[in-house]
Amino acid sequence: MPVVRGPSPLHLLAPAPSPASAT
């Protein structure tokens, strides 16, 4: 996983798998 500078990609990837895994 390449290190992408920017809270945009991280913010989109963080909340996505979080609720998905919980559900």
C-alpha cells in the first residue's frame, strides 16, 4: 500500500471498511 499524502484518500478508506466490518 503506497503512502498517499492527503487526508482525503485516508478518510475515504477509513470509514468505509470500519462500518462494513462491524456490520
